[in-house]
Amino acid sequence: MIAALRTVRAAGPDAGETVGTTLTTFYSVSSSGFVFHAGDSRAYLWRQGRLHQITEDQTLVHELVQSPLFQTP
């Protein structure tokens, strides 16, 4: 992952463009699990026949939607 990040950064965006990445992964150890997450993907957990969202997008748009500016009174 670090090598991929370095490659993206070395390529550099053209003027006015942004470069981003998304990563969501699960690592299982014995009876435990760990979710690693960055970007605009989500991780879900399937439990007892239901799908539960366990992460949120890490984007400016998501932060704005969650801000008080977008909350209804």
C-alpha cells in the first residue's frame, strides 16, 4: 500500500486536479477482526440476516452533509 501511495504521489495531479484513494479491508486474527478504512468506500457487517454499515465515507461532501449547516431544525 505504501508503494502504491508513493507511485500516485510521484505521478502528481495536473493543475486543478486532486488525487485520492480508497481503501477498505478486513483483517482476521483468531476470533477477532479489524477493519481498516480510508476514503469514500464503506464497510458493512452481515449479522443475523441484516446488513449493518460500520464505517462512514471520509470525504468533504460527507462531512458537509453531517455538519449543522445541513441539519433540519
